[in-house]
Amino acid sequence: MATHAPRPRTKQSPLTSGGGLPLGLLALVLLTTAVACVSVLAVTLRHDPKTSLDQLVPFGLYAASLPLVWVWLRLSGYRGDGVIPAAALLLTGLGIVMHFRMGTDAGTRPGAMAWLAYPLGLVGFLAVIGLLGKQRVAALNRIGWLCYLLAIGVLLAMEVWGRRYRGGVYMPGNLNPSEAVKPLLTLFLASFLARRTQAFSETQTGRPVPPLRDLLVLGALWSVPMVLILRLNDLGLLVLLNGVLIVMLFASTRRLGYLAWGALGMAVVGFAAATVSHHARLRLDVWRNPFADPTGTGWQILQALSAMYSGGLWGSGIGAGAPHTVPIVTSDFIYAAWAEELGLVGCSLLLAVYAILFARGWRASAAASTPFVTTVGAGLTAALAFQTILNVAGVTKAMPITGITLPFISHGGSSLVTCLIMAGLLAAVSDRR
């Protein structure tokens, strides 16, 4: 009887095959952020020798957490794409360094919610990766309706108990629970579409024409959170979620027509928002002509453009800029501070890290074995990508300001916690366990 020699096993790089988080990649993340932090510290101490080193606590916590991340992923048997957690942690570390450079009081005061954001987000990040593999992510299909009801409950709570601040609505302690709506509605949409993939894939003359009943049900369900978000004046979240809906329809059906019709629908939604909301009209007017009120409503965007222009190709250098001339620079406009001190080259490198994260997320979703996991991965990737695009486009005046934060980097505890949990879910989608 003939025997066959065993097929030789090829050694694959964990960077490309999804073999966990390589220790070398984690060391590179730590080295990059440490060099940036030391540079900021040197400049800060030169200008102000009395600077309190307590401000280094967040970075020390971050540096100490990276080896723990690696140990946890090893113990949990994580076999997913190592680039996804590495990119998320690198962006988070760069955000911590930027806030240290700008001396964000709320972020360096022990006990403040923003100071606790990274530990809380990291716990969520590791819990999601450790407890969920690709197979367990598929099990989340059962809680789609629960996620929908939770999202509606969060928005209603903000409507009832929230307070208006700088055009937005926040809960006590400046918490923004609406950030949780992004992953919740993403999971709901994935569950809804996974059960109707065949229906939404139907076409006529090459165009997607789903059954009217399914379309009306989706429209009715989707309109409830959208109306509540519009009442909260959260235009960024409104645009982001509708963009996520379009991408998830495409990911679920592979019908390009959804992208075309979705773009048209986004234009209609934008026009309706500008018609109904005074807040939206004001931001549109500022975008069209910020010089109409250069010391009032146009001051923020004009200062941001001036800061980015002064950065040039290489930037003024870490710690050598004047980021505080831009209002709310640590939150919505932190990209302007980055551009001023690190220039076009630094911005290109930052956006490259985001692009790598999104590319790996899309790749992980495309490799999934079930429609639900595929759609979840595509939705999470789209949410983080649209959030980045909306923030950068608003700061650079490529589109009206939406008030949305830059993922992982902007000052904002709710945003950081949510982004880390979403990155953890995305890593779980890539997991081969």
C-alpha cells in the first residue's frame, strides 16, 4: 500500500497570517511612543523646569500595560491578526503623548474620568479579544434586537437627562454615552442583514431591488435612532451611522448599487439635516465662508488652518508649536496640533497607521466564514474609518465640521473606551480560534 509523505508545513509570519500579536511588533509600538514621550518631556522641562512629572502617569500606565497585553493574548490563545491590536495601541499611545504635550488637565488628574478612560478601554479591549473568537462573535447574532433596544435606550436617556454643551448633549460628568450607539447599532444591523442577505441581494437590470416589505421594515427601524440623534444635534454620528449602513449593505450583498444609492441617500439626509437643524445650517455657513465672522463662528477653523499651514512639510517640532491658539484643540481639532508640530510628513505617517488598521479590518471581515461576522467586521471598520475621515476632513475644511473626535487620539473618555472595544471586536473577527 502506497504511503504519502506528510505535507511540509510552511512557516508563516504572524504579521501576515493572523498568528497573534508578535512581541517585536509590540516592542516597536512601545519604542515609537516612548521616543515621542521623551521628546515632549525634554522640550517641556526646558521651557518649564517646574513641570510636574505627575503628568507622566498616563504614559507610565500605558507603557506598563503593553507587556500585560502581550501576556493576556498569549494566555487566551489569540490567533488573529496581530496588526489590528498593535495599530490600535499605537494610535492610543500617540494620543496619550499628545495630551501630555498639551498638558490636558482633565487627562492628567488622577480620578478624573478621562484619566480612567484608557484603563477602562483596555479592560474592554482585552475582555472582548480574550472571551470572543470568530466563532463566538457569530454567537452575537442572537442579541441583535437587544443591541437595538439598548441603543434606543441610551439615546432616550440623553434626551431626558442630558445637558447642552458646545452644541452637543452630554450626561453628568461630560460623559457621552451616544458613543456606545456605534457598536450597538452595528451589531443590530449585522444581525438584521445576515437574516435577509438573499432578499437584499435581489436585483433587476443589475440594480439592487430588495422586497418592499424588508426595505420598509429596515427604514422604519433605522429612522427611530436617526431622529433621536438629530434631536441631539449629533450631526457627526448621524452621518457616520448612515455611512456604516451603506457599507454594511454592500458587504452583506456585494451589490455596488447600494454604494451609489447610498451616496444619493446621504446627500438627501445631509440636505434634510441642514434644513431642519439650525446647528447644521450654522456649521454649513461657517464651512462655506469662515471669514464672514472671523473672530466668532469662523475663529476655530481659521486658527486650525493657520496652524496646519505653519507646520509645512516637517512641522515646527514636538513642543515647538502653539496648539492652544486653536479652540478645543485637544478634542475635535487635535489633528491641527499634530499637523503644526509634525507637518505633512507626520500627518501622512499618522494616516498611514489608520489606513493599515482599516485595511486589516476589511481583510478580516472578508475572510469571515459567516454573513454575520463578515458584516460585523465591515461595519466596525467602516465606523472607525468614517470617524477618521469626518474628523480630518472637518479640520482641513474639506467638509463642514461635524464635532466628531479622531479615533484613539482625541481627548474624550467615552470615545476612547468605545474605540478600543470596537478594535477588540475587530481583532476577534480576525481570530482563527
